[in-house]
Amino acid sequence: MTGLFDSWQRQINYLRISVCDHCNLNCVYCSESSRINLPRSEILSNEEIQRLVQVAASMGINKVRLTGGEPLLKSDLSKLVRALSQVEGIDDISLTTNGILLSKYATELKEAGLKRVNVSLDTLKEDRFKRITGGDKLGDVFAGIEAAHLAGLEPVKINMVVLRGINDDETIDFARLSIDQGWHVRFIEFMPFGTAEAQAFETVPTQEMYQRLQSLGSLEPDSGQTGNGPAKYYRLPGANGTIGFISAMTEHFCHTCNRLRLTADGQLRPCLLDDDEVNLKAALRNGADTDELKRLILQAVIIKREQHHLNEGVTPGRRPMYQIGG
Ligand code: SAM
């Protein structure tokens, strides 16, 4: 297998797939008050996703992550996982979810071939959960995390987007859970993205979070097997779990970016933070053969930007985050 390399010699081997744009939460920084979901006919079917993954795998993609919207709202998600796990060349299938429905599906997803799961959780407080997400299912998220562990979807990683003045006072409580519960917690810098209402929140730089967590003890760099993505990992004294920082704003990792993103309506997006897209759905539905699909995937790799320019105020405006999947 030759693999996919872009002009900057980054090896592209990871495809994030948004399987739907519906969500059972309405997070203040991710969604928008005037949310309009795509008509069902615009959303790729399992068969269409499987076909694209087959072609991408033949070109060097070996890791797939399913996201959304909320991917667990797709009632036949396990069927898709099973189909993708049988695609030659795919050796890692993971899921990003808000966890609300995870206790219902964790076991069947594991049996279908899902390897691991990331759960998005921005607060440990009921009232705040309601304010941030618009929902009141914090208990279900905790149950989902527990179910994921029991099902063996390891490592379970908890992703917290840190917003100044909204939840940044909880970073220490989350970090403490890496000791008390063995959680793998990742702190994500908020990226100003999408609508003006979503962009109104303020990023807390990793360096600031790191300094705060020193009150729990010295953070030792951890080069264990908890990830090969953009996070930098540390461990607190006595912790079974790790602490990761994803610093897209203050220390971007574009030079190591190994991913492409497929939106729920079949657009291949080379960069989360750039509006360029290649229309795979149109090609698929117009009967494109494998060579044509390969050509289009390669086109996305060719136009993949060297780095994002969010810090200079260049904000992608075409889609809100819930349509891309983070
Ligand atoms: N519903 C699923 C979930 O909650 O994990 C998957 C989709 S959600 C868009 C994926 C991730 O993107 C979540 O962890 C969410 O917190 C994160 N996210 C959304 N908007 C963001 C932003 N502006 N900056 C950083 N992360 C963001």
C-alpha cells in the first residue's frame, strides 16, 4: 500500500465521518438557535459510506471515526460499524459521542467492531449541563461512560471544551477524575467557529490550564499508548488516567494533520477550519466508478491547506460544527 501523502508530506490515513447532522443536544458553542437539519435524502446511506470507505482504504486510509451530529441517533449505527469493520485495510473504528445513548448501545457496538469511544462532556454539574447543552441528561452520560468501560471500548476518553467564564472553573475537578476514577481527560481549546453566537465564547489557552492543574501535583509527560492524534498527554502523581491538551489555537498541529472529514451530506473536507470541500455525494449518485472516486479523494488531499488561519480571524463560515463533526 502506498498511502496518501499531501504536498507537505503529511501522511493522510484517518477519515472522520459525520453520519448525521441531528443532535439530541444543542450546545451553546456548537449549534445555532436557527438550526436547520438537512433533508434525509441528502444524508449518505450506510451503503454509500461503505463504498467511499472501501475506496479510501484502498488508497491508504486505515482509521475511521464516526461522529455527527450525534451518531448514536442513527439507529442502525452498529450495522454501519459492522460493515466498515469488514472493509479491507480498516483496522481502527472509533466513535465520538455526547454519551447520552451510550449505555443502550455500547455492547452491541463493541460486538460490531467498534474499538474505542470519546465522550464529550463539558461539565460535571447538572444545572450547568442544562445551560451549556440545553438537555438534562447528565446522569445518562455518566451511565454511558460506565457502560463503555464495561463493554471494553477502551480507552474511553472524556473531551472537555473549555470556555472562559462558562466551565473553566471545573478543569481541576475533571483532572482529579484522572486520579479518582482513572479517566482519560482531554482539555480542548475552544475554536471560534461558525455563527456569531457560537464565536462569542472565549478560548482558555492550554498554558493557562496547565498552570492551574499544577496545584494537583506535577504533570509528567506521558508517552503511553493513549493516543496518536493531536493531544499532548500528561499524568498526575498516582493517576491511572491521563490528561491531554488539544491546543488547536495556541499551538496548532497542522503540520502533523493526518485527516480528512466526510460531512453527513457527502462532502469531503480536507481541513476542519477551511471551507474547501469536494463533492463525493454527487459523484456517487451520478454513478462514478472507483477511479473517479479515487481522483476526487486525491483532489481533496491536493487542496488540503498547509495550516489553518483561525488566529488571524479567518473563520470557516460555510457550516456549523454540528454538520462537520468536530
Ligand atoms: N455529538 C457528538 C459529541 O458531542 O461528541 C459528536 C459531534 S460534536 C460536534 C464533536 C465535538 O466537537 C464535541 O466534543 C464538541 O464539544 C466539539 N466542538 C464543537 N464545537 C467546537 C468548537 N467551536 N471548538 C472546539 N470543539 C468544538
